[in-house]
Amino acid sequence: MTVRVDPARFDPGAELNAFSKGVGNAGAVVSFTGVVRDVAGGLSAMEIEHYPGMTEKAIAAIVDQAKSRWTLADALVIHRYGRLEAGEMIMMVATASRHRVDAFQAAEYLMDYLKSRAPFWKKELTREGAEWVEARDEDEAALDRW
Amino acid sequence: MIEVLYFAWVRERIGIPREKIETEAATVADLVEELRGREDRYAVAFEDLRALRVAIDQELTDFSAPLKGVREVAFFPPMTGG
């Protein structure tokens, strides 16, 4: 399992290829990539703050939870922080398993928990000014299904 | 001595990312009460605890958690990762 919290840009294709090569005979690899959206009002950039130390621990705990619930050959989480322009990749998760259901569900679980339980905070910078992104009730509610 | 950290708009309202605090507060809620009484910027940041989350030694917890033996307390809004 790999967790990387890093301000640097990454190439999701290259990451996925490298991940897939290392998963042995797992028959299913699922990946998700999050991209900075251009919101109404003209998003010029996004700033992501995080809590160094806690972030890595929280993500590792979320991955451990996923591994205890589904049979995973491997998992990858990359999450950036710092300033990101519209269109840039924010984060990606990848999961590998013998069967696709485990890989899909574990990837969704990782995404749901990363959104609300990993200490990141997004700030949108638009022409009108800067604003912290508010957590949505749906994101918190999404955890209930697990 | 406890290291207190602030993130996102909590950090902006208080004006600093972290500080060391000498306190006798028994719980996180007691510490918040103490900070609120210090200056307006703290009162503004801690106005509505429902809008805040707290971590003790880098683990999420709640405001009733005891502070005995704790090294680090962090206050921040609900997280928006992913």
C-alpha cells in the first residue's frame, strides 16, 4: 500500500501503470482521479491546506479499514496540497483485487472517507475573491452507507 | 504545556497557525472557554462549536475529551479532502 501526500504534480496514467504492474495476479484494478473543477464565477485556482503528520496517519488508517473489509492485493492514495490551477489533478486512488466488486467498493470507500476524515481543507480562489469550501451534508451522509 | 494548532478559517480568524499554551483546562471544552475569554479573535473563531472539529494528538475526538497528558490539540472546520 502506498500513501503519498505531496504538493508535486503527478501523471495519473504513469501512476496507474506502475501500480498495475505491481499487483501480481489481481484480476481487477480500479482507479479514480479528482480534478480541480472550473466553477461558475471563474475559478482561477485552488489552495489545499493539510495537517502534516495527521494527514498521513488518517489516510493510512482509512486504507487499513478498507483492507479489513475487502480483499485487496494493493491500494494507492495520492493527494496533493498547496496551490492548484483549474484542470490540475488533485488526487487519485487505485485499488487492486481478485474480483472487481472488492476493487470498486474499496475505491468508493476510500474516496468517501478521504473527503470527510482526512485533514485537508480546500479554498477556492475566484475573480470575486477567496472562499473556503464548505463540507457538504451529503459527504457526511455518504459515510453511513458503510 | 500544550501545542495548539489552527487550520483553514480557524487559523485565519485567530491569525496564527500554532501556539504553545500553559493551561489547567481539564477538557477540550474547558480550553475553548479559556481561549474565548482571552481576546475577540478567539471568541470569533470559537463562536459556534458545531462548525468545528477537534483532534488530540492527531486523532479526531470531541470537545468533551480530557487533556491530561495531551501534547497537541488541533482545531479546524469539517474536512474537505478528495
